[in-house]
Amino acid sequence: MRRLLAFLSVAALALIALPSGASAQGADIYGVGGGSISDVGQKFAKFAFSGHTGPGGDFGQFRVTLEDPNAPLDVHVDVNCVKVFPFPPGAGGYMSGPVKKVSPQPNFLFITPGDELLLGFNDFGEPSDPVPDELNLFFEPAQPQSCRTFPPLPHIPIDQGNIVVKLG
């Protein structure tokens, strides 16, 4: 439950969000990943994402599924904003965009198609490395292009999978 609450903790981050520099520029800049997050040995969320910056702008998609039988949620987002940055000992980033599909309808977070959502992620190496990669989906609707306004922050460690960030 502690991780679920942290996973839903957008309000605190929204209060400390500061404008920061633009993401790295170029055609080979991205954040990709997939895996799951567990709490007390029970998987409660799985995710997959791919966000890229290229000559034509930012593009990609992400999907997050909460597997709580009392509060299920499956959300698909079309990415239109990608920001990556160094975040020692690795790299991090954010991506955001409008919800393309969400189920169930209605859901316990009142998310509907068209809402803007934000995904934060940190790449700290391979799955066998001592520091696990991290992820956080901010379920409170965000502003368009909100991925450009958040500073590097820690997120929730993933239990399985891998996240890869390429700075360019």
C-alpha cells in the first residue's frame, strides 16, 4: 500500500515542479522500458513505454496497468512530449501526452480519454546492477507539454524489467 500511495503522489511533486532546461536535442534521444512494480511481494502495476525525440518532434506511447482487483486501471497514452537528462548514477526523464484509451470507464481516478498524463523514469543501469531503475505515473491530469517542467526526482524502484535512457 505504501508504494501505491507513492505511485499516486502527484500533488507533492506538482508543488515543487520547477522549470528546467530543454531536453537534449537530436534524432537519437529516447526513454524506453517495460516491467512491473510490486508491494510486499504482490505485483500491483505493470508498464511499457517508448518515447523518442527526433527531427519531427517528440513521439511514442506508454501504458500502465494497475492490477488491484478493487481498483483496476489500464491506461494508454500517446506521447507528444519527451525530456531526458543526466541523473547520476544514470539518466532520467519524463514523457507526457493525452490518454488514448482507459478502462474501466468510469474508473476510481476519473481518468478519461483526452486527459494529459505524465510518466517519470530513471535508468540506473542493467537489472543486475545494485541500484534499481525507477518509474512513476502521475495520475492527476497534467498540462500539455508538462514533461518539460519537472526536475530530476527519485521515483519508485521497479522489481522486474529494465528502463533505458539515451541522451543523444
